[in-house]
Amino acid sequence: MRICSIGECMIELSPENKNKYVLGYAGDTANTAIYLARLGASTSYITSIGNDIFSESMIKSLQNEGINTSNIHVNNQKSLGLYLIDNKINGERNFFYWRKNSAAKTFFENIDINLLLKKIIKYDAIYFTGITLSIYDSKNINIFYKLLILAKANGVKLYFDFNIRLNNWKSKEIANKLVLKFSKISNTIFITKEDLKNLGIRAYKNFIVSNYKNKLVIFRSGNGKIIIYNNKKFNYYNLIFKKVVKDTTGCGDAFNACFLFNYYKDNNIKKCLNIAHKLGKDVAKTQGAIIKKEIFKLKNYAI
């Protein structure tokens, strides 16, 4: 499997204890790229960074995971975004962001789209999310959409995760419009109950059927319940859910990576869901979005 992820990788500060934070590098699409690479996919990450020690360190961090970083653009006037994780007692998290001067926001206005397209069409798929969309202004969004249309015309599959964080958007209306526009051109779509709630959508079945008749939709409705819409049919799965967790940051990103990688090899949806769910649960047992390499055992997550 050859896949590139597009978005923003930030400095992550995750709590080690009450008064101490650990610095790392993460972001939803970057997290998925890391887990895809660990699973064995040929993975590239596409973003823009600053020209500073933290940006250099982030590049090295991705390279150490086996990720191709040759398509990362350096913006000398910008820097990396930063976010801090604040966990509740049940492991759920709040994020605090500092990303006003983030280089990732200006990626598409600073690159040659035709040159990037020539590189992207060598991949099987592109992975991006609602958070990816939320960081771009209208100029960057239009260029990105054009790139995806051209890539899809060349046989590249598009994988999209709603991943709605309304505080990243100017308004719920803009979020609704762009998420729907980009998800409609995608081949595989990941949605959660929380995503639809944030967008003000209640009737999930009507929403999915109306917009994604010929798509594969993975809808996580909470508490281990997953609904698959495929070949115009709904199928329901109830996976074992552990309520007590340490940190849910990155669980969905890991789940998506594991599902996509295994589904690419074996179209057995039930098997792919179970393995992806296991990785998501294991990520929830640790602090931060990326579990340590020594904990990640390939045999546990790859078909």
C-alpha cells in the first residue's frame, strides 16, 4: 500500500503528571501516517513547516518512523503549530491550540501543484480530514480541491475522516459546506457520532444514504458500536469497549490507519474492524497520540 497523508503536524505537549508535560510531534493526519508506516505501508507526509529547531526535529521524528518527508515544504516566515492535551478523569481530552502562525495553513499557495500531482499519482491513496480542511483559507482550499480531483482522475483513491473540531472553523455553516463537498468526492469516509453532532446532523442514516450511495462509510456511533455502509447496505458491529482509559488522543487516527491498511490487503470488514479496534484501545492505554515503538507489535495489528 502506497499512501500520502495531507494536513498539519504540530508540537504536542502531553501531561506526564500534574505539573510536567512531554514534548512530541503529532496531529491527526500525521498520527495516521505514523501508524500506517509502522504497519508496513509506503507512506509520505505532505505539509508545510517552519525553519527552526522544532521543525527540524519534527522532520527527523517522521523520518525515524519511515515516512517520506520529501514533499514537506519549508516556509521561512512561519512556524509549527502547538497544542496541549488536558485529560479528564475518564481519559477524554480537551485540546488547547497555538497555531495562528502555522506554516501548514499556507501550504498550497507556496507549491507547484502540477509538480506535486506528478508525485501524488504514484500513490494508491490520499488521506486527509476535516481538520486538514479547517486550517486552509479559501485560496488554499480551492487549490487542494483541484489537486484531489486531478489525483482521483488518475486513479488515486481518496480517504476522508470528518474529524470535526468546530473551534478550528470560522462557522458551523462553512464546516458543513466544505466537509460535504470534499467527502462527496472521497471513496472511503470515516464519521463519528460526535462529528455529526458538531455539525447539527441527527438523522445519520438519511445523511449517509443521501450523500454516499456508492461509498464505503465507517460510522463509529460510540461505546464500541460501528455501523458500516457499503454496497448501499448497513451492517452493524458491536465491539468490546473499555470505558476506563488513560488518554483517547489519537485513538481514531490509529483506528483509521489500521482499518485502511488491512482492508487494502483483505476486504473482510469484520476482521479489519476488530484489529483496528484493538489498536485504538491500545493507544487509549497510553499518554499522547503515539504509542512507544516497543509497545507496538506488528503481529497484533496486521492481517
